Amino acid sequence: MTRQSRIKKAIRDLLFGENTENSPLMVAERFLQVFLDHGIETVQIPRLLGAVTHTDLQSPAHLLKVITPAVLDQVATLFNIRSAYLEGVDDRIYEYLATYKRPTSLLDCLREFWNKSQWKNAVNAPLRILATTSRLNCHEGFEHLLVPVLVEPIAILDEEPICRYHVYQDGFNWDYAPTRIELKAIARTIHCAFGGAIPLYEVEPQEMAALLEGRLIPHALLKRPLITDPSFEDYILEPEKSVVAKESDELPAVFEYMQKTGLDTYDFQIEAHVEPTTAASEDETAPEAPLPEKQPKKQASTGKRQIPEARWRDVRSPHIGGSKSRHSTDDRYSKALGLLTSTKLRSSTTS
């Protein structure tokens, strides 16, 4: 059992006991967990979801009164996940999303949210690649699976971007030339428009399986430095443009594919960035989170090295131990909320 799984189990047992499957309490559990899995603390939920107040977070009974089907649908839209998952119907978080043989499907998704997002400057590298190895080599003859993920900023909390994720579950195989060339063409199209890095992150086989089945929110897997070695753009650039270019002998096939599919002339129609206003316009229909309340400015630097905004901090919580609580449901709930908050404090103290 992974550390993250142990944390979830500890919180579940503390909140609801051990038998929550197929019960209304599972709705409350998943509701809270999906925010945590996106890097949002329980006490911050009202900033993103006006239908829920801090009073509603006092106990499962209070929470279940306000998380109506309409609220669950709102959360599902906010995070691009399935309402059925929040309701405990099954364990599949994401609808199946594919782009193989339809490369413009992924590009159109990126173009749509990038042009309407007021938070676009908060996130670098909108495309990131998760793979079973970071040392890709098309000449090895081994199967290596890759999952492209689009990162869409939807809000800012405590100067950190909050994102929803578009997880493509095709299962691109680096050993299979058609899928490899298509993924390279998609990445080159995005790199030519946006520049910058395309991070390549290695994941465990069980994490890849969960991603391909739509059962894993990739937030924790993506909270790593944006500059990776190797980086995915190393596989799509000419040697004269990158001293660490890899598999450049396949670039002619990539260029040919781009020409045949029209990717070489794809237009993202990237608009000039407009600073967010304090209130959304009346005709705004984008399903983004409401603007959070203005935060107080942080104190001046104390001389410690600051982490650049482009580098994302790891938010995985430390291991939680201890025996099973025997208190009432409301007491367990209060302890769990304190557990979530203290976990974040301990993490920031030791980092």
C-alpha cells in the first residue's frame, strides 16, 4: 500500500469507520477526497464552491445536507470528472478520453481552454507526459506506455494554481511507430506554438494502469520540477536546435505526418493575456472556479531561497499512523479536518 493510499485509508476510517461502500457516507468521503487530490485543503473548499460553507464542513450530517446532485454536478464540471464517481457508483473518475488518429482532438481542447482562461500565465507547460520510463528509446524494442495530460488552470489559491486535468487514455506505446510518431507530432505542434519545456515524468506500473483506466487524478504525479532530464521536447527537435536532441533520424516521418494531418499549419489563435478582473463578465460561460477572495500580501523575503512559481512543490502528505478512533462520527470528522490541516503544516515545516 502506497503512502497516499495509507493516508486515504486513515482519513476514511477516522471519518466514517470501515464500512462506507455503497452508502451515502461514501458521497461525503469522495467529495472531500477529490478536493484533497487536487491540492485543495478542506477549509478552502468554500472559496471554490459557494454552495458549501465552513459550517457545512462540521460533520458528515451537515455536509450531506448540502451536497445535492446539483452540487455534485458542479464539482464534476469544475474538475472534469464523473458525477457517478462522486456518487460512489464506481471507481472510474474520468470519462474515457482519446486522441489517437484524431490528433486535433487534443489540440482543440488545449486551444479552447487556453484562449478563455484568465489564469493561463499561472501555469507553464500545459502539456505534460507521464510514462513508464523516462529513458525512451524507439530502437530498444520494449513496450513503454505514455499518457499525455493537459493541465488547465481554473483558479489561484494562496498564490498556487488550481488545475483540472485532461487525461488521454489511449495508451501510446513508444515501441509502436504510428503512436510514437503521432505523439511526437502533437508535442511538436504545441512546442512550436507555446515554446518552453514539455516535462516527461516517470510513473510506477500500477500508477500507469490506474491512469489508463481513468481511476487516478494525476495532480501528485505532476507536482514535480518542470525541467526534466530528459525532457519530451528532446525527442521532437532538430540537433541544431537542441544539443541533447534524441531520435532525430525519425523527424522526417514526424514532419510528413504533420503535413498530411494539417498539424504543420494548426493555429491556436492564442490571444494576448488579459489580467483577471475582480468580477466575471455577465456573458462569461466558461466553467471556471469563481475568483477567490483577495489574499493578504506575503511578508518580504527573509533571505531564504525562494522557489520559482514555475516549479511545483510536492504536496504528498506524510504517513499517518495510529489506532482506530472510537469517538462519535462528528468527533472523527473534526479530527480528520484537523489531520488534513496539520499534515500540510508539517509538510511545509520540513520542506
